Amino acid sequence: MLGLYIHVPFCAQKCYYCDFNSYKIKSNEKEDYLINIEKEMKFYKEEFKDKYFDTVFFGGGTPSILKIDELRKLVNYMFENFNIKKDAEITIECNPGTINKEKLKAIKEMGINRLSIGLQTTQNYHLKSIGRIHTYEEFEKNYYDAIDVGLTNINVDLMYALPNQKEEEWKETLGKIIKLNPSHISAYSLILEEGTKLYDMYENNEFNLLDEDTDIDMYEYTINTLKKYGYGQYEISNYAKKGKECKHNVIYWKCDNYLGLGPGASGYINDIRYSNIEDLNEYNNKINQNIKPISEENKLSEKDKIEEFIFMGLRMNEGINLEVFKERFKVDFYELYKDVLDKLLERELIKLDKFNLSLTQKGREISNSVFIEFIN
């Protein structure tokens, strides 16, 4: 599998919890971005001329903040420079309030066939407290408009363990979204990232974080409730109707190759992991010098590749196929990690059968601790 990620770094406003590479939008910056993202695509055109992309993901930022003609330019540049499979999954991230029926219709006509809508919560006061600029009512209208124009493969992003959030409020949020019946739901526990406004607010004692037990209760409720309504958990924070798993994200979790374009994007090609320059002006300057805007490039060692394969693969409910591991790395998993396996099995954090290793539910709840065992 081969994926293409295109980063659009603009937002109407930076959310208080966000540490992604994004900026408040300015019209002149959009023009420069569109010129230079096309140039960056051309840098890779020859290298990928004989390859076909299985998935495309327009992420951000807020890609849907672009006007219809700007978005059409971006999509056209992609098709002009790369081979995209006819049945490719092509996703665009959207925020409520940046889309309407006209834009959604245009998005479908461009060949985009999957939406990922950032909602987070259904209570407007919680939306306001985390810096979202939309209301739940706006989201619901956008959602129904998308269905009306034929965009039926929709993910809804949700977040729990928000500042001052009650368990009942999370249950209400989940219940409302289940009634809408999207094909996919992502549900993440809030993580405070240093350098974000929400982190500073916490440091200033403006709110308390929920305790770990409540966080785990919310997580378990999410898994059990979504399962009841036909959403299979296939990754730690992702749930889908049968056959509607996000193919693009699976590329990341299976450590397959993907090309990342745009300021701050990262990619993984032929054992080389790289990151682009984040600063928009520096990104533009580098491209204007006809140089790929890469800030960091690392060729992974065999140890790095093995650890990434384990770390990413165990995020998925299906876990790691040990035959695939042996074929890929020419080493037996049991021999390499016998002591770690014995320890984690005894603590009931992993399940192990002849050809497969996966996390138990208990293991998923403290997944980072499990991953560290393998890395150590």
C-alpha cells in the first residue's frame, strides 16, 4: 500500500489543545502555499511516475477552509502530478462552519470520497472552552448536507476527558453521534501538549484534569457502546462499520510507505523517515530555491524498523502477524522478545497465539507502558 498526505496548514482559529502545524489564515499566504505545494509535487513527480497511490489524505490545519476554486486547484495539481488509483480512498479533514452544501457538492465532484469532520463534543459550552469556533447545530447541518450530496463515507472526530467534562456528557455526545450513523468514529482522550493554550490554562489552575480511573471508564464505555451499535474497534481510538476502516491510517500503522507534502508534513519512503520545514515562510523560501523543503531525514536502522513495526502494529486490534514479522525482518519474534512476552502475558496485557500478537483490553488502557517494554 502507498499513501499520499497533503498538509494544509490554515485554520480560522487555533484550537486550545492543538499542537499541529497550523496558522490563522491569511489570503496572501494561501496564494503562496498553492503555488509552492504544486512545485513540491513536481519535485517528486519523476520519482513516483511508475507508482500508484492507494490513499490520499488532505489534513491540517483545516483543508476545508480553502475556497472551492483553491481546493479544486490543489486537487487538480495532485491528479496532474501523481497516479491515483481509480478506487483510491481520498479523505479531506473538515471543520464545521468551513463547509456548506455548495462546497460539499464541489468536493464530491473533485473525486474526494471520504470526509473526516472534527466535532469533538456535542455540548456548545465545552466546544467554546476548548477553542472551537462552531456549534453542534452547525456540525449537524454540515453532516446532513454531506449525506444529501452523496458523501456518505464520513468519520466524526470526538474527544473525551475534556476540562470539567462529566461522564454523562460524554455518554450524551456518543449517543447523539451514534444516532447520526456515520461510517466511522474516532474517539480520543484529551492529551495536554506543552505549548498549547490549554496546557497554559491547566498550569494556571483554570481547570482540573479528570482522574485516570474516570478516563478509563469513559474509554471502556466508548468501546462497549460502539460495539453494540455495529462499530468495530480496529485501533486504540478508532471504530468503524464493517469495511469502513480508514485505509490511509492503516498505512501508517502497518509501516507502509507514504509521501508527505506541505509545511510540517512527514513521510516514510524506502526506510527513510523525513519531516518538512514547519515555518511557512521558510518552506516557501526553500521551494523557491528549487530544494525539497525537508528539515529532518533519518534512515531507520533495523532496530528502529522493528520497534516501529511493533509500536504501530500493536495499536491495531488485529495486532502483529508474527509470520509477517519473520518474513520482513528475518528474525524470530519469540527468540527476540521471550522475556518481554513472558512478563506481559503474566500481567494479561497481551494475547498471543501461534501467529499473532495483540493487546488485551487491559493492555490497550495502558498501551504506552506496553510499547515501552518492547523498546527497552
